[in-house]
Amino acid sequence: MRRSERILIVTAASLCVAMPAHGQAAAPAPTLTPCTITGLDGDVRCATVRVPEDRSRPDGRQIELFVAVARATGPERAPDPFMLLAGGPGQAGTGMGEFATDAFGRVRERRDLVLLDVRGTGRSHPLVCTLMRTNADLVGWTLFPRDAVRACRDSLARDADLTKYTTGIIADDLEAVRRVFEWPALNFYGTSYGSRLALTYLRKYPRRVRTMVLKAVAPPTMIAPMSYAEDSEAALRLLERDCRADTACARAFPNVRADLDTVLARADRAEIRTVLPSSGGAPDTLGVSRDAIAGAILGAMQSANARSRLPRLLRLAASRNPAPLVDQVIGYRRALGGAIAMGMHLSVSCADDGKQLDLTAARATDRSTFLGSSRVRMLAEACAEWAAMPATPNANEPVRADAPVLLVSGELDPNTPPRWAEDALRSLPNGRHVLLRGVAHGWSNVTDCGAAFVAAFVSKASTRDLDLACAEVSSAPRFGVRD
């Protein structure tokens, strides 16, 4: 798997298909028309499936779900396709075309690949707005500036019921798509938030799941971001371990944690500053907040490649050259805004996790971590301004099902580490957990290893007798010690 799962450009011709109201005859399966999805070659076709925004009001506002199907490349085509569910929440499935080609080309030999923009993302009634609106926002204390959240809420509410963009409702959309295309069952790949969505579908429609591959597992029992500070601190210890084991890194950066502590202390004293161009004339000279730096460190550790550059960035910043680290901070926040449909992100996050947040507990337990309670505070404050999200009964309970499930974790993952896959595995009797050494949240540094065992698992619909020897071979890139 040579490329990361990232947002890519989609162009397509599509056909709208209405879902039947209760008691009516089912609509015919849509005609898929040729389209272009960046990164996917061969026979690729697209359609849109219309579903009610609010299923209790089937005659109310309709949402068009954008679906891309990359037809199987081999002579024999299985009837049950392989559906990819993106992360975020807020990423579009059709942005995974290049990754799908690298990771699941072998799966595609017998099965269609389905890339779906779930409601609120991509071309499926996207809930998009800009939260990082000023230079100060890019280096400030929150990912969700209060005024920007309110403006986002009010603008999107003109054309969307924000309470209807939740994981359980999206799972019902997946079933609606399955039914309209008359697929007998589905095979899933879910990454990060996509793993939670896949598990929610499995809870609701267990008979319609043939196999499930979950990567960077975020089960319903995980209340994000309550666990982020503890898990990112553990990832930082692994970063220190690996730097000490690398002769060049250990010599150049003998104390990564001390460098980070120095940088954060300087940020607390408003000593880390940057100059950003301003459309209003004079450039803005701004202090870079501790929370912005800590969040960017977490973001960098999600990628094995970005992680390998962190010791050097921290040493430079601790030595009074913060510019490269500040560039990392600004790039991280800009990338979030470009990759995530922020309205959908807040609706899902506030429904799934917002009501479970305990800022008092986070302040007490996370005090000694570099991230602290900042991410909990950010989301709690954003959810206080968002729509009043309904409680979903049993939403945070373990998913119990007999379907074969392959759970895959990166050893270095800072926000969905292996412990969360182990948590999900306890209630999945036909599940198996694979730990990839030298891998973080994404699979950008994994080559043919994952592609081979995932294809074997999907083909056999069994976790038995998989060749997992490659999982023990670390693919972590070498640390960068100079320009």
C-alpha cells in the first residue's frame, strides 16, 4: 500500500434514483454511467441514490448519495462488492481512489470496489464550511473558533437538519444503497471513523455483512477525544524509544521529550511567534499557542513519514528556530479544513461523543501529558454551540456479531492505537487482530503486506490461515537528522 488515504478530486456523470416510500414497490436498480474517479482506472461507473434526510418524514427533503463502482477486473465477478468507508468523520469516500487501487487491486480482481460519499461529505449534500477564517485561527487555541462554529451552524441549517447527520442514520443509508443495487451482502473496509460506521452497520444489519476489514479501529466504546491525551502520550514514548534505537537520531536529538517540553513552555510564555501575510496590508505578527503546537504534534505522529521528521523539528524549535515547526502547525490546520466537511464532522462528533465528554475528568487525568485536555475542551465548546444532537440508545455499547472481522492496527498510532482494536475484538468471536510494526494511523508506508493478507481474508471470508509474517517487519522510515 504505497499511498496514503487522502482526499482527491472527483468528476462524474451520475443518475438520480429515488428510494421508495414505505408500502411502495421498490425502484429499479439505478443505471451506473461511466465516470472518472481520480486514482481508479478501468471500468468505473457512478450513480446517485436518493434517500430522505429524515426517515420519519419520507416525503420531506431528499439527499442524493454519490456512489462510484469500480468494476471487477477479472473474468469472474462475485455478487457482493467491497465497500470503502472513509475516516474523519467528514472525509469523502470517493477521495480514496488512488489508495483503493494500491491497497485493494487484488480484491478488485473478483469484486467491485464501491466508493461512497456518505451524507454530508463529497457530493452527498456536503456540510462544508470554513472554520479557520483568519491568521489568528491558524495558530490559536482551538480548532473550532466559537464565532465560526455559530456561523457554520446557521448557514448550513438553512438547507440541512444537522441532527440527521449521525452514524446510525448513515448506517441506514448504507443499507439503502445495498438494497437499491440489489447486492446480497457487503464486504467492508472502514478506516478510523469508517471503522466505527462499519461496526454500527454490523450491529444493525448483521446478516448483510460477509466480511469486514477495520483499520485504525475506533469502536463505539471509544469516546473521542477523551482518550487522545493518554494515547498520544504513549505514542510519544514510542517515538523516543525509536529515536534512541537509531544511532544518528540518538546522537542528533538525545532528548526528544525535553525538547518538546521546552517548546511548549516557550509557547506558554508567548515566545514562539510567526509573521503571516495579511490581505489587509501589514502582515500579522502572532503568537503560536501551546494547543496549536500540541495538536500538530499529534497530527504528525499519525503519519510514519511525518513522525520521522519530528525530533529534528522539535530540536530546532527548542534551539530558537521555531519556523519549521510553525510551518507544520499551519499546514496541519489548513489540511484539516481542506480534507474534512466540518459541518458533518461536528454533527457526528457531537452526537457520538459530545454528550460523553467530561472536561473536569480530562483536566485531572491528562495534566501530565503534552496534549492535556485541549482536544476535549475544543470539542465540548464546539458542541455547546452546535445543533442539539439527539441521544442514540446503545450507541456506545460494544458491537456483538459473528461475522468474520479483520482488525488492523499500526503499532505507532497516536489516536486509535492497538488497544482499541483489542477492545472491539472482545465481542467479535470470529475476529482477528493484526498489529503492523512501524505503522502509524495511515498505511502510507506499507507496501504489499496489507494488500496480500486483506485479499486472502476477503476471498476466504475467514481469519484462519492468513500469512501475516510481513506484519512483523517494521516499515518505519529512518529519522531525518538534516535538511
